Amino acid sequence: MATVNDHGQPQNSAFNYQRNVEKAFLTLRGILQGVVADKQLNETEVLFLDTWLKNERHAKMEGDMLDVCDLLTDILEDGVVTHDELNDLKNLVSDVLEFGHNDESTYEAQLNQMLGYLQGITADNVLTEKEITAFQQWLKSHEAVLSTWPGDVLIQRINEILADGIITEEEKADLLETIKQITGQRFLETGIAHGMATEFCTQPLEIFTIRDANICFTGKFVSGTRTEVEKMAKAQGAAISKSITKKLDLLVIGTIASRDWKFSSLGRKIEAAIKLQNEGSQLKIVTEKNWLKLVEL
């Protein structure tokens, strides 16, 4: 078992590196599928791809990832993205998706790829009918992610939208916001191509008693190390849990995303907590921001 640092993150750099490389390739595959889901590619999507790849400097740039990165560098060198350059990139993406390595046999692989796909179709902040129907077909062909969050929520929402054969602008906007909340993808607003899936699954806490509550913390925190935030909770009478159990009252998610989480933006603890909620647990999931408000009460 890998040892952890004061933030509760694995310290084994070799373990983290290999896992992050595998995750990056799977996420990239999903992103590539997403950006061309509507059979088009625009300048914003090119910039998103370039930003995402630059953020993946920790990953071993080779094969498909290196090819895409090199072409993007050439395209963006003069600051102008021409129609021919878009076609060249689209053709390369098509080749990568058709002939590239494609291991989708595990749940984890499919989940990473799905999160990448969602980032891809929302990169330009526009969700089209073609992208929605293409994603529905993708979900149907990747059954491993349909029975757990967020795949179960997404397929239900999309099936409802497509049930009458008409997709309204309101439905597109609502689904776009849902996907952005799930992935944390706010590229046009922040310029950052990596997000955190903390918005969609968290709840506000208006009244909550910390004393005697069973609390678990996950992720990295702006307000201090994991050890420090746990001490703060203990000082107010809370019991600290290192894992997700049926006795848990509160899961607090740190503000800072960690590359070492099991999935690109969804942690194991978050996934386990949502599963308990679906089974009827009163467990609450909150962000660090809401936790700090709670501590101040």
C-alpha cells in the first residue's frame, strides 16, 4: 500500500506517475471523441486540446499523445488556425481513434474515458444535438459506467431529453451545465482545461452539528494540510474517519484537485459516498468552502 503525505495523497512517485500516464491516455481518447462528436472542430476546441496537453507535462509524451501535441504546436505557432489546419487535426484525431490503443475493458478505463468525452463536448461551451445523441450512443456501448454515478444520472437525463424527439435550447443549456458541474470543466471562464467534480455531488449545509459527527476528508485543502483540517474538526468534537462507512455523517472535499486521485476528477471516496447516498444514507458531501462556513458557526 502506498504511503501518504500530510494531504493524504500517495507519496510513491513511481506509482503516481504510471497511474497518471494511463489516466492521461484514456482521458485524451475521451476528449478526442468528444471534440469531434459533432463531426466538426473549431478554434476553441483546438485551444482546449492544446491547454489540456500542456497541463499533462507529467505524462510520458509518446505515440498518439505526442503526435497530437506536435501538430497542435505547429498549428498554433503563428496564432492563426486555418480551415486546412483544422482538417489536418480532425484527420489525425480520426486516425488516433480508429487505430490507436483502445483498452476499454475495465470500469476505471471507461470512467476516465467518459470524463474526457464530457470535457471534449463542452470545451467550446456549446452542446449540439449531434453531440448529445453521439454521447448517448457512447454510453450505450460502455455499459460498465451506466450503473454508477455519474453515468446513471447522465443516461437518465439524456433519455428524458430525447424521448419526445425534440431537443429544446433550454434542455441543451441545462444538460451543458450539468456536465460542466460533473467534470468541473470551465475552460472559457477560467482558461484551465482541468477541473474538479465537486459541484454536482455536494450539498449546502444550513444546519449541522459538528460535535459527535463522524467526518471524513478527501483531496487537498487551501485552509491547511489534511492533518491540520482534521485537528480543527477534532477540536470541535468531531470523530475522524479515514474511510467511507455507513456510520459517516459528512464527507468534506478539498478545494485543490490532485492528479493522484484515482480518476481524472472523481475520487474513490466521493464515488463510495454517492453510492451510500443512493442506498438511503443521510451522509452529506460538502466542499471545503461550505465546511469553513460551518466551522465558523
